[in-house]
Amino acid sequence: MQKRITDGVTFRALELIDELSRTGSMQEAGRNLGLSAPAASQQLKNLEASLGHDLVDHGRRPLVLNAAGQAYLKHVQIALQHLRQGAGEMALLNVQMVKSMRIGIIDDFDSEVTPRLAVAMANVLTPSELTLVTVTSIGIINDIASRKLDLGIAARPFDLQPGISEIPVLRDPFVLAVPRGYLAKAPGSLNELSGLSFLRYEKTQLLSRQISAHLARLRLSPKGWIEVDSNQAIFGLVASGVGWAITTPVGFLSTRRFHDRVDLFPLPFAAFARTISLFKTEDWLPEVADIIAERLRSILQQNMVEPGRAALPWIGDSLNILRS
């Protein structure tokens, strides 16, 4: 009998290749998948034998995918995305106890993520009642605690209230936003921006608190007198040449009309990032929350991570999907 190309190709092997591309370590990749290092190695061996090609450079440490591995990885990631999405949607079809759902979402996702999530949820929750509202990260946590919301998609706060659980979905690194053409290259220090005002997010916002806390740790105090409460306002001011800001790729992607008038650069000091998560009360349907989180990851991968990396090649894996 002729050997089929799928002989030896398992879901776990595909996950392993995906993990290896990020970790470069068989032990770490296996641990992330609940496999021992020998079991992970056997998965890779079986997959390579089935395909008739080595996928990694076995003589290098850390492990690096070779040309064949890189080419195969593109298809693997697409396959995993569809398999996870399909599994999630099939499981949701069987969740008969969900009669209504109230989800709070930060405004960063209004244009690119919220509409797609609404369509995905409506397709699988019909005839359930679905409500999606735009709320600040702090407001989302408070509303979940008071049970005004079932779920919330928000930035991780400094301290999580008792009784609320978190499912991380996205790492969103902080970056520098400056008027287009003001700098020829990434700055070596904030002194290169002294001719512009530092634009701040309004101080009650979690995003502003995270930025202020990081600057305080580094004993940096850029000068600025303007505070605004939205990404649209921040990027509008940067685009008009008024000042510069510390923001994130997600914020940038939500303000497409300003892209041709704003440059983004890596921070000229210690990097930091925020974590976007799905929040719920600890007793709210964990299986359903996990399924929704996986659907959300798929949407974020397509509409935030991939376009973000394309627009900012230097951002690399610092903008990435989180699964634990």
C-alpha cells in the first residue's frame, strides 16, 4: 500500500513544530504541551519521517527550523488556527445553558476585533441574547466583580480582585509614537524628543497608570501637559505634530487613518508590555470561557498580530498570542 502523507502527522506534532519555532528548545516546547523531552523528540522524528524531510537543524542549539521547516510552519499555523477555531465553535454549539451573555471590551478593539467577535459569537449562540459594550479596563473588572458583565476583554490590572479569574490572550508591547519624519531612526534616549511635548493618556486609565509606573521605576519624567482619554486623540495629536506618546501596536492598529502621519519606534529604555486577557468570575462556565478565549485568539492573530508584525517588522515576537 502506498504510504499516505498524513501517516505520522498528528495534531500534537503540529503543535510541537509551532512551539519549537518560538522556543528553540525541545524540552521547553514539550513542557508547554505536557510532553516529556523524549516524547516530544519522538513526535518530531515521526513527523520528519512521514514528510521525508528534516524540519530543524539538528546540529544547532537552540533548535532552529530549516528552510523546509519554515515553509511547513506557515501551513501548520494555518491548520492549527482552523482546527482550534472549529473545535471551539463545535463545542459552543452544545452549550445549551448559555441563554444570554454580556461582554465588556476595551475601545482598542472597537474597529478591528469587536465586530468580528460579535459575528462569531452570534453565529454560535443563536438564539441567545448577546450584548457587547465598550468599557475601560478598570470598569470591566469592576463590572465583572459586581456581575453586571459575564465576561470582559481588558488589560491585566496591577491587582486582580478576589473571585475573578483571568485567561491571557495577547501580549501588547509598549512603543514610541512620534510625528512622521521627526526622527530618522529609533532614538537613543528621550532627549532626542525634547522639542516635543509628551502626550499622556488620562491619568485614571489603566494604560496611563502602567506607563507612569514604568517611567517612575526608571526615574524618567518627560515633560508634557496634555492628557487625553482615547487612542484616536493620542494618535491625532501625534499625527498633527503636537507631541510624542508611549502607546502600543494595538492602539496604533485601531487608528488607521493616522498611519501615514505617525512613526513607531522601539522604546529607548527598558521594554515593557501589557497583557490583554479574558476575565470572568471564577464560577462562570469555565469551559465556555476557554472556548471564547480561543476564538478571540484567532481573531487577534488575524487582525492584530499579523498586521502589526507586517507594519512593524522590528516588533517580532514581542507582539504575540498568549495561551497560558
